[in-house]
Amino acid sequence: MTDGTERQQLAYIGSFTSAGGRGITTAAVTAGTGALTALHHTEGAVANPSFLTLAPGGRVLYTVSETDPGAAAALSLPLPGAETGATAESGPRLLGGAVPVDGAAPTHVALAAGCLCTANYGSGDVSALPLRADGSLGGQVLLHPHTGRGPNEERQEGPHAHAVVPDPSGRWLLSTDLGTDSVWIYDLRGPEHGLRLHREVPLRPGTGPRHLAFHPRPAGEEQPPGGSRAYVINELDPTVTTCRWDAQNGTLEPLGETRLLPREHTGADNYPSALALSPDGRFAWAANRGVDSIAVLALTADGLPELLTTVPCGGHWPRDLAVHPSGRWLYAANERSGDVTWFDVAPTDGTPHRAGSLTAPAASCVLFA
């Protein structure tokens, strides 16, 4: 704990309760080392809270409930202080309980246009849930279905929305769909819960787009004339697709792909899962499930990412990666080995060096307050 003059930094770890996870774990982040110490677990408050996001100001935490039928939930995060007696050890508390998303197996969540949006993998659609004034969920849920399929008959028999990501301008919401091999772009100025389908952008058939991340730009810097960069990590092919993003017109143009494994790799199946970018935009890291490695990529303003090296993820089946806001540490949520491993990041070449781990059964994501 702190002495009361400095707020303790916290991290929140999602998990699969159906596989032994302890719900949402609140952990303290040690200044200077980035080490995690568990403080609280929500246990069975929400089933399978596999992905999390924070409201601006950090007072409300949102989670999916990756179940069928799926749900989402809001949890209050009282700030530690003498006035309320609340501490980090008190843990998140439900605001009104879990709310159905009217879709199956939501895997990702984001705040956009005054709503909580979820990507529903099982049913292949995006849900928009209205927010009440206190941050809780309520009102009519609107569903935005995807259509189509891909060439992989086992995994792409229909749409499988996997992520929802607002663009840096705040005008658009992008949803990667593993089943349709495409990115669906929504205009956040639509009349219904702020979502209106703008266009669908096809990517290479069979790649299975899973997650998307925008290249960071310094605060106040305008988008360059040629557009900014967005990176799509593909689950069914070990690649990252680099795209040009034009926020003025809501267009996404694929430019090329970068492999996430060395060319000589011909071994076991591999299913990339997560992509994290350094705050300064120099490096990116991609999680490889199967070979259990982290790919280190160098980013440039104009070219495609360059694979520099791969390092062990510190466990088994890295489902998520998270970068500390300082850029000094990288965290891997290793689902099947049940731990979160943290790494010191070399500032010169972005290479992660294992520094420690925290036991976290069925860990699925890491989020910093």
C-alpha cells in the first residue's frame, strides 16, 4: 500500500472461471520493477470475464462474460482514500449485475458513442449496450450482425466477430471478423446507439483477422496526409496485416503482411492471439499460441513491420499481451499455464527479458488502471 500521498497503481487480470479462473484479479504494480502482487479476486461474480476495459477516469470497469448466451457487466472501482475507507483490496463491485448482449460468446469489449460495444464471436455480431449516468448498463441492446464466411470450413463456416476497436479520432468503430476475413467499419454518428455500418473491408482469404491496433501518435499531432497505420493480427495464418487508415473517410487499405515466425519454422500449428504496441510507436509484440513465443517487430512510419526476433512467452498459450503505460514492461497472460509473466523491455531493440510471473489460473487479459 501507499502512504496516502501517492495512489497505488493497479492492474486487472481477466480469466475463464469455467477453466478454474478466479474471476477478475486486482493486482498491485510495483514501482521500479513492474512486478505484480495479487490483492483481490472477484471469484464467481461474473462468469468468464475474459476481456476488460476501463471507463475514462478509471472509476468503472467493464467486462464481457464469454458465455452462451453472452453477457457484459459493469463494476465500480472505489478509489482508495481516507474519506471512503475503500482500498484496492476491496476489489471491484458489480453495478447492477450482468446484462445480456443478445449474442453468443463475446470476446472483446470497448466504449464508443456512449455505449459499451461487444464483439460476439459465437454469433458473429456486434452489440451496443447503452450506459446509464452512473456507468451501469441498461436499456435496449442493439445487435449489428455480420454475414459471410471464409475458406477454412472448420473455423470460418460463418461470421465470428472477435474485436471492437474505436479509431483514434473517435468517429469510427472497427470490428475484426475471423470468420469473414474482413474488418467491419461502423460510423459512430449513427442514429441507433451511435452505430451505423459504413463498409466492410476484405483481407486475404483464410487469414482469420482476430485483433487490431492503431499506431500511436504523439498527443496533438495531426494525421499525416497519407493516413495513419493500423495493424491486424491474424489467427489462422501467422501474420500481421499492415493497413493504411484514413479517418476522414473511414477507409482501410491493406498494404502487406509480415510473418510472425521465422521462415525456417515448419513445426507445430500456431495461432497468433494478441498484438501490443509500444507507447512511442517503435516496436510491436505479437503473441504466438502453439509455439508459445512473443514476436518482436520493428515499426517504421512508411514500411511494413520487420520481424526482429522471437522469445519464449514464459508459459503456455499466451492469450493476451499488455504494455505498461511507461513502455518499460510487457505482460503476457498465459492461459493454459495459468500465469501472467512480465518482461523488462530493452529500450534499444524492444527485446523482452523475463523478469517474473504471477499465478493466475486461466488468465485471459491484463489491463492497467
